Amino acid sequence: MTTEQAICFENDGETLRGILHLPARTASGPPPGVVFLHGWSGCRLGPHRMFVKAARRFAAQGWMCLRFDFRGRGESDGASDRTTIHSMISDTHGAIEFLRARQTVRPVVLLGICSGGKVAVAAAASDARAEGLVLWSAEPLGGLGGRPIRAGRSARVLREYAHKLARPETWRKLLRLQVHGKLVGKAILQAETPDRAERRDEDRLLEAFRAFGGRALFVYGGNDPDTKRAAHTYRRFCRENSIAHQFHEIAESNHSFYSLAWEHEAIERSAAWLARLHAWSRT
Amino acid sequence: MPGTLEEQVEIGEGTELLRGTLHRPAGTPRCAVLFCYPLFEERKSSCRPLVEAARHLAGAGCAVLRFDYRGCGDGPGDFEQYAPSDWLADVDAAAGFLIRHAPAIPFGLLGLRFGANLALQSARRLPAAFAVAWEPIPEGRAWIEEELRRKMVREMMTFGRSRASRGALREQLERGCLVDLDGYPVSPRLFRELCGDVPGETGSAHPPVLVVHVGPRDPPAARLAALRDRFSSAEFRTWRALPFWNRIGLTDCSALIRTTGDWIERALT
């Protein structure tokens, strides 16, 4: 029977909190481990509690799973506005340390969703203890994103508003002054701010990922406009750098797998891949 | 907050242990507050503001317990197994735990969205000295309709059209089928129980209640009337902000948290 424990660990002077899923005791030695990495503004539950379900599923399969909140997020300490990709990478290293200190867990796999996927890639590039990556709708790291992703979003937001203008309902709202102009402006303009320094920084992390010696599983939704390019560029990058990888597209899924069927497919496909990874690591 | 402690706790016994965090203030607590989380994705999106609210109240001398209901958040079990009647029992269990750990001081509840409904309902049964309701849901059925509409909008964004009308989804639930609400399996029992309205004051024993409307504008008149109708003696406030419980991204809720802390302070004196 699997069990769950609330845990905390320190990293860079902050207390990070999470849940450790322990597999049933087996006679075949220490278990393999998965560290779950949530997205930028998420928490250790994942979208629609997907991390909870996945961790329980993987624990039943013999994996020790750690779901934790990055500093400044969820239940962890730290100021919300001081979280950066670097603090997330450092927290990921802290989580691997926690798992490895508890038992000689091997292999350690990082499972990240959305920007947590990008963090997983960067953390694995600088920590040889991470031997596997499961990347759900992973955002592109650095130059893999092509033109700034936010500019792409902005264009989409504009297209959505243009589409709305064709509806009589929108005009009725406009005439009654029921449209919140400030919000519309914010939605368009905020999305338009590319951060070049951040991009250069990510390029350096991506450079280090060229030498990644582990294996990676990428799972993307077929209807996810945010990561269509990411899937393409990650595939090319892995091929060019001889990184062992697999891609799985969930035909109709959106970005965060917002349906029970898509969620099930992402979890089951990952569970099967983890089982194979564990077998490879023992040979 | 300096001197405060956050302790991971388990409530109950057996296989359905509830998981929570007890925020202990520095020194002897002045009051105890039980937080009631909202449901669905609102639980995830409101996680940080509620943690920050608990830390603020602990810094002001309150013992605060946050916990997950069965089938929700870090709680045991699967979502489709449970319904509001189970979650009310969970609120009772958590309240019992908090009162045992912080005895002989005023006890109150704070809830967001459907959690506010559970808090208001529980405040009638438990020895509550106050209750705070952030954006309660006055009409359960209208809320579910809104959630079904949200599902359709998400489908339109994904496929260019919605796959089933609201009527068809409602019919499925009424026929006893499970409906997939953006990754949350809604059972017919959950649907039936969610369709209830927020319970109002009964008799004269209801504790002081603060109802906060959160939105960029004043609440719609009908909504406000529905709430005023049920809570004639409650204090109503509006906090002009975007609904942080259904947004991607982080919202600074410090003004709402401070207002609530100040109101609790006054309710205690």
C-alpha cells in the first residue's frame, strides 16, 4: 500500500513544502523517484489536480514521488514576486537532494508542466542526478521559442478581440459601457513585453542541455497553440544533440489537458515510459 | 511572520485522513480560524492568497487551520466520490481538531466561493464567534450553469466550437451520468447537492458575518439582493479586483486580507 507524507525541506534559506508519495515496500532495493515541477503561477496540485493523480498512479507502480511548491508559490515560504526561473531551478536541485538524501533513489526523473517543463530541462542540464525528463506541454527554453512567446500571445489576444467585435453582443456591451477597457488594454499590452536578458540567460541553460545524457518524454496537446512550436523545436534539438527522446501528441488536447480522457492519456503514457526507463536504468 | 509556526497536521483516522496546515501564532492565540477552500480549479488558483491570509492572521495572533476536503487538493480519495454533505462533515472534523488544539478562545470560519457557502452553513452548527465569506455563491444552480458555460467557452477556444450544449450537459447530469468539467468528474450526487443555495440566517443565534464581494465593479443588484435577503445582519463590502480564484497568474490580495483581519479584530472586541 502506498502512503503520503507532508514534508518540508530548506533551500537557499527558504522552507519549501510538499507531499511525498511513498510506494509500497519492495524487496528489490531503493525505489526510483519522480520530482513534480508545477508551472509559473501554479502549485503542487497541478492543473485539475493532475499531479496528485499522477503521483498516486506512479507510487502504485513503485516510484517515490515528490510534489512540492516552488518558493513564493503555494504553501512554500518566500515572496511571490521574487520567484525567477533560477530560483525554480535551484529549488529543483534542492528537491532532488531531498529525495536522494532520504533513500538512494535512482533513477531520478523530473516531471514538469508548462514552465515547470522548461525548469526541468534547465535543472537536468546542470544536475547529472536527473536521468529522465517527463515534459508535459513544456515551454520552449531560450532560442527554441523563436520570436518572443509573449508577442505571439499578444497577436492571438488581438485576433480573439477582433473576432468578438463581429458579435452583436459585444456591440451591445460597448454601447452600454459594459466593456472593461483597462482590462482589454492590459491583456494586449502586457503580453507584448519580451525580456531579452531573460532570453539570453535561457540560451545559456539550453547550451548546457546539449550534453544531457538521460532520456526524455515530451507530451503535447494537439490543440495547444502555445506549444506547437516548442514541440517542433525540442524535437529538432534532441535529434541534433543525440538526446534519447520520445514524443507523444494527445490528438485533441489543449495546453493543460483539461479533460479526464486527455489527463488519463498523459498519465498512462508517462507511467508506461517510466516503467521502461526503470528497466533501462537497471541494465 | 516572525515567531509564527506552520505545522503539517493530519485530521481523523483510518484511510481517509484529512491533510492540513496549522498556523500557530507567537504566544497564546487570541482566536482560532478555520479556512474553507473553494472547489475545482478555484482551489488551485486561490492557493497562494489563502496561504498569505493564514500567515497574516497568524501574525496578528490567530491560530489558523487550512485543510483539504476529501477528493480535493492534497486530500484523500477521488473527487467523484464526494459531495458537499461529505465536505460539511470534513469541516466539522477540522473544526473539532482546531478547537481541541486552540481551546477556550473564540472560533471562526473563513471561506472562499463554495468554501464560503460551507463556512456559512457550518457557522450555524458550530460554536462560531464569526464567519467571513469571500464571494459566496448565492445560487448553486446558477453557479453550475456558469461552470458549464465556462467549459463550453474552453471547448470553443480549443476546437472552434463547443461539443455539447449546456442543456445537453445538464440533461446528462439529471439522467445520472457523470460529466467531465475540465478534468473534474462531476457526479449526479455532486450536481444535486451543489444546486442548493447558500443557507441564510436562521433565528437570532447567527454569529457576525462579513460578506466580501470581489470584482472589478459593484455586485449585480440581483446577486447582492439574494445575499442581503439571506444575511440581513451581515456586513457587506466590495473589494475591487479581478476574481483571483479563476485567473492564471498571481493577484496581490493584501488589501482584502488586511480588511478581513481588521474586521475579525473588531468582531472579537
